[in-house]
Amino acid sequence: MKINTLKSLLDPKVRGVYYKDLLLLFKNLTQVDNISYFQYETLEGVIPCIYIKSNCDFKDIKFVKVFISAQHNEYSGLYGIINFLKHIADDKINLDSIINKNQDIFFFPIMNPYGFLNPRQNNKSGYFLKNKTNLNRFWRRTFAPEHHLSKNDNVEYPLPEHSKYVKKILQKYWNRDKITISILDFHESSLLEKFPNHLLENLSQESISYKFDHWLKEGIILNVMKLYKIPYYRKPLFTKCIQSIDHTHINLTNKQLELVYEKLEKYISLNSGKLPFYFCYSNKSKDFCQRLSSVVYKNLKDILWETYFPSFNHEFHDHGCFVKMSDATSRKNIYTIEVESKKHFFNIFNEYQKSKSDPKYFDKKIFSINQSIKLAYESIKEMIALF
């Protein structure tokens, strides 16, 4: 990402013009044989789609790879897709090596045009659809309406045009369950920075009374214990004193916890300036996701936080996101995964003010964003190569 691109993202007044520039960019990057661009007009704006067609006949298609980004105000996937297409246009990626592999590929780089065009305070800087719902809560009901849990997914709202559009594009592949469909959904989370710092500030003071009220806090501690080979004998490691409460406590002695805290301090210090991330999977997609995340982590180890767990099971949530969709449907050969990395635009308006007051803002922000874009690009590249 360059400074002018970041300035366009930070200023809501120019988002409309910049969005048109992005659509034109997609058109220009797809002026290549076997690559097509089309767009879907919704009441909330234009949803762009890029299609890379295999050289083989439809009856011989074995794989479909799908990449979804910008459901929220999270744009690493968008620019990872742009970089991937630019690499093809510049012959840095051999298109023949992709289209001769019996696979079709789809990119949906901006799934939520309303959020992109309207980064307002009352929609979390572009997080929600126009009716203030979260697009990433409708996918289970879209693709697996027969599943009993789908009946809990935003049932008070009709299915958005966005999710129905993706289903329509994939329907002909979906109807042939011998075709493997793999979907990677790009997201960002502010918790990846918030929780390590929260643990560092509070875990030592509260000791064994500390409340682990989120699975990721548990994951951070378990990651540190695995990396530094800290043994524990009381199992499970995290326990509830009462089953009805919404938090756990760590099942260690004070002495063990002191060692964990010491290593947590070291871990955070050593990983300063690197990109926090994780992939997550459903039961069906576990093997595929673990293989992908391990390869991506190995390739980008110099810029990513050190981790024992490049991927996690998405069992910590039960809602209608893409990951949960694959377990809900009875269709075979469907793998859905997400990648989460550092959140860059949690509050566009605060970021805009920082850009005006901090002379080092653009250098720091662009460095951080480009790490996330590298993660997205590498994930795309390796998933397309993975069978």
C-alpha cells in the first residue's frame, strides 16, 4: 500500500471516487485470457467479482477456490487480491500453472460496498450492512437452510442480496458434489493486539483469580506454554468453578503462573513489530486449513508472530459465518476457513485524526498494513496451489 491509497481510505469524503477507481482497476487487471470481470448491482452498491476460468471443460472441473474480503471495514484481503492480480498481469505469476489445474477461481474483493462507501460512526466505521446487520452471520442460512442451527441465524432479517449472489455464482458447482469447493474469508480483529496487552497488564496482579472471558486469551497463554515447553499437570488447563459462568480460571499453581507470566513478557517483547494472526476452520475443513496455515506460516515466519497454533477450531462461536457453513451443510467436499490478522481501521475517524497529528503515522501504518497484505497474498497463492 502507498500513502495516497491510505489517504483515500482514511477520508470518507473521497471514498466514492476511490471506489470507482477500484472497480476500474479490477476491469484493467482482468484484460487477460481466462480472466473475467463482472459486477452485481445491489441497492447497497456494486459488488465486484473476478473469475479465473480453467482451461478444461466444465465436466472436468475438480476444484473451485473462492476468496471473500471486505465483509467488514477490513481490507487486507482486498489488497491481497489486487496484488495477486497485479502479479499475474506483470507475469510474476504464471497463469498457465493455475488454469491447467482443473480449477475455477473466484474473487469477491469487496462484499460490503455500503460499508466501504459509508464508514460512519453508527456502523462501526463501515462494519455493517445498510440495515445494520453483520453480513458474516448469514452464510449458514444461505447455503444450509435445512440445518436446525441455521434457523437461529439472523432470522428476523431476510437473506441479503450479497449472500444470495455468491450462492448463485457457485450453484452449478454446488450441484455437483464431486467438485471440491474451498472458501477463504479474510478478516481482521483488534483483539489480536488488545488481549496480549491486557494479559500483560492484569495476569500477574490477579494471579490465579484472573478471569479468562474469551477463548483467544486462553489461546495466547496456551501458545506461550507450548512454545516455551512449560509443563502442566492439572487438567483441563482452564476450568470453570461454576458451569453457568462465562469465564474460566487457569489451573496452575502460583509458581507455575509466575513462569508463564515471565515467558509471556518475553514472547510479547520478541514479537514486537510482527503481525499477529490465526486461521480458523470447521470440522470438515480442519485438515485443509492446517495444511494451508502451516505453509503460509513457514513462508512468512519473519513477519508473523511466532505461534505453535497457526490455526484454531472455530468451535468458540456458533453463528452463521462462512466457517460454520461447511459443517451445517450435508454437501461433501466443502472446506470453509477464515484468516484473522491485526485490525487497521477499527475507528476510521480516530485514524484520520492520528494521521493529521502524528508525523510518523503514515510510515507506521503502511508498514503494518503491508504485513497484513503479504499474509493475504501468500494465503491466496498457497491455497490456489493446494489440492
